[in-house]
Amino acid sequence: MRRAYTTHGLAAFLTGVLGLFGQSAWAQTAAAPVTPGAGGASTASGQSWLWGILLGVAVLAVIAAIAKTVDMRRKREDDAVHLQAQIADALLRDRMLASLPVMAAVHIPIWRKKPAIVQMRGQVPTADLRQAILRVAAREAAKFLGAYHLQDSITIVQTTAARAA
């Protein structure tokens, strides 16, 4: 008899949801009269309501947590794209750096405890230009981020024009 009172998982959720609709869900069957002395049937129905409500609240909490995480990830990606654009604009404003094939790749983690990673990639003809690019990127990242790590992936490639000068 104990087995009739234990409901778990999906069965409890469905029982609770169907319980929300009451007798109207079973409109084509005759309703059984409930006697006040029969406590077993009303206890099982009360437990299924409770399990259904608890399971519904748990499902809503999980959905809310997933939605919050997805929203945080989207915001971090938007921030990373914005910082990449800021760095690109700053490089284009400098006449010496505007024509160089250099780009920034920014990764901002979901949790703010880890620093953002700003990676500079490309090729430049001299070490002085490389340092100038890194200074511009560091300046822009410091304006936008609290903590960041600047990775240098810029290679120095001497072109024939640079060697002739």
C-alpha cells in the first residue's frame, strides 16, 4: 500500500499538471464520490500536487539559470566585439599604424574573476612599430576593461621597402 503514495519525477509532474485541470480533464467519466472517512485518496492527491508544484518550480529555476548564463555570455561577446572595434579604430587614427596588417582578438570570460585576453596578431616591418601597436592596444584595453592580459602574436617581417630605407 505504501507504493501508491510515492510518486517521482515525470509522473509526479504530470499528476500535478493534470490536477490543475480538476474534474474537467476527465469529463467523460463519472466522478467517484469522495467520503470524508477515506483519508488515503485525499493524501495521495495532496502529495501529487506538492510534488508537481515542487518539480515545476525546480524546472523554472533551471530554465532561469540557463537563460541568465546565455545572457551573460552574449553580453561578454558584445563587449569583446566592442573592444576589438575600439582597438581597430585607435590603430586607424595613427597614420604610421593605419596601413599595417594587424588585428585584435578579444576574449572576455563569462566570470569576471578571470582577466580578459587581448591578442594582437599580424605582421610589422620593425620592432618599434610592434611596440607602438602594443601600447595602443594596452591603452584601449585599460580604458574598457579592469583586468586584461595582452598577448603579443605580432611577427616582424622585413619587406624590401623597409630594407631599402
